[in-house]
Amino acid sequence: MYSDQHLHSSFSGDSETPPAMQAEKGIALGMDRICFTDHHDPFVESDVDFDLDIPAYFPAMEKLREEYAGRIDIGIGIELGLQTHIADHLETYTSYPFDLIIGSIHFVDGLDPYYPEYFAKYGSRAYTRYFETVYDCVKMMRCFDTLGHLDYIVRYGGDDLTYSYREYADLIDPILRLIIDRGIALECNTGGMSRGLDEPNPCYDIFRRYHELGGELITIGSDAHDPSTLGYRFADAGEALRAIGFTHYAQYHRREPRMLRL
């Protein structure tokens, strides 16, 4: 079972799962390692508090790592919500001893596509504006190791909005070229499939293009907020990634990738 490198616990504002429950599920699935990547989206207006309590987080995770030593390896990571206007602030998190920093775009001009208000504002430009924002964030910031759920927006677009890689290739290709040039991984996030999509985030067409452009670094994560979706459809994702041509995935330790066979 592949290592799950994107999962959440009660340290994330949108999860109530004790970290130990995630560890137990990882063990039950036969994983040798999981990496917690709890949310940190600072300075946003939201019904959910996405500020990660760093002073409490590290001692709790280090204690968990000690308690589960010999049963499962516990990685300590973070999912940073990238926003260009706080780029300098986000850079400060590279000074912490994280194993993995995921860079994700959850807010566009202060709005989260999770809510209908985003689509009401941007209408037919909803996807365009989202990918423009991803590019701007990736271009400006280097504080992360893997780009999280690149097409996150598709989870919430609904049936009335179409989306395919080909429609937005002129916006997505520059993102892929940037992360390849900078040695940043592309995350295969199966959370989309656990939410009813047929493919992970991003879709397999994006992974095909990433591979064509020379991209090799990929991470695999479920985006699980509770144990029921930890490791969700990892076998299916691995098979699809191998069919595209990938042979390894990256497991991060102290922000350095270790390449493991798919």
C-alpha cells in the first residue's frame, strides 16, 4: 500500500478526527508510513478556522510518532493555502522541521470554490480565474514541495460547468513547466474520487501532459479528513499512473524526496 501523504486530523478546522485514528487506519491498510498535512490557510474570511496551531501541532505529532514507532512511521507535514499577497508570510514556514509542505490553492480573490458564491461571481470564467491564480501562486512562491490537487475547483463545479485539460491547456501547461523546472512534485489526490469524481485531482490527462513535459516527481495522497477515505483507491491510481509511464512516486522526509516503486 502506497504511503498516504495528504491527510488531516482534528488539527485542521474541517476535521474532528483524532490523529491516532488516522494512524490506526494506516496500519490496518498495511501502510508503513503516513504524513499528516493539516490545513493552514491564514488571513482568510471563512466559517472554518483554518489557522494551524503550530505550537500545539508539533509536540502532539512528535508524541504520536513515538507512540507508533515500530508500527507505522508518522510524517509531520502541512498544507499551506497559497495566496500571493501573503507570500512572504508563507515563506516563514519553511523554517519548521516539516517532512512535507503541500502548496494548495483554496481561495481565489478571497473566495473558496467550495461555495456557490465563487461560481456566481465568475460564471463562465470560474475555471479560467482559478488556473490563473494557481499560476500566479506557483510563479511567486517556492515554499512548498508538492502542488496539491491542481484542479481542486472541479470538485465543486457541478454538472452545469464543463472542464477538461484541453480546454485550459494554455493555462495549465505553464504551471506544469514551472513545477518541473523548480523540482516541485505534482500531487495525485484521490480525494476527488472519494467525492464522486471518476478521476483524482488533477485528472489523468494532466498527468499525461506532465509526463510528456518531463515531469517525474509525484506524490500520492487521499486528502482524508476521517479514516473512511484514507488511502482511497490508491491501487487504481497507481495502476493508472503506471499506464501513463510513471515508475516511481516520491515519499518526503524532512522535505527531501525518496523515490519508491509504483
